[in-house]
Amino acid sequence: QVQLVESGGGLVQPGGSLRLSCTASRIMFRIYAVGWYRQGSGKQRELVATMSSGGSTNYANSVKGRFTISRDNAKNTVYLQMNTLKPEDTAIYYCLIEDPGNFRSWGQGTQVTVSS
């Protein structure tokens, strides 16, 4: 069973930055697609960013130019660098990995709160 451990959430002022990390255990990480989703209070979970095993990326329009997804296959870790944060970015952020057979595993979620 894949285990995903997230870290890096917290409280930040508008315009600030945070970096989320998600580390996976016991898998050949490099063959997995990875991604980040978020769920705000009273909202549905939505895609934030994804990266294929080959490095292709996809971003939600609301975060383009502000967020960057990256991965370090040697560390089994995916990152989400979030800059110029806005109050509407407040949500629980979940990392995701997907194997070549499209089986998905989710992290436990980490809270990001953007507020002055």
C-alpha cells in the first residue's frame, strides 16, 4: 500500500508564499503521474496542478503563473510552490499519485489559510 505524507501547509498573509511537499513510500515513483488538488470549505475538490511521469504539466487557470509543480524522483517527492497567494486559495490541499494503470492514491491533506 502506498503511503503519502504531506507537509508545508499553514497560515500566510495575502501575497505570501508557501511550498507544499508530498513524499511517497515503497513505489517506483518515477513512473507515476503526480498532482495536487484542493477543497475549500463548502466546495468540491478541484484540480490545482498535475505533472506526468515525463514532466508535462497542467495547471488550473486560477493558479497559472503563481503556482509551480515539481518533482524529485530521487526523493519520491512532489512539490507545489505557491506564490502571490490570495484568500481564495484557502483550502485543504491534497497530493495525488497515479500509477500507469490509473490507480490513484491520495495524501491526508494539509490546510492552507491565506488571511491577514
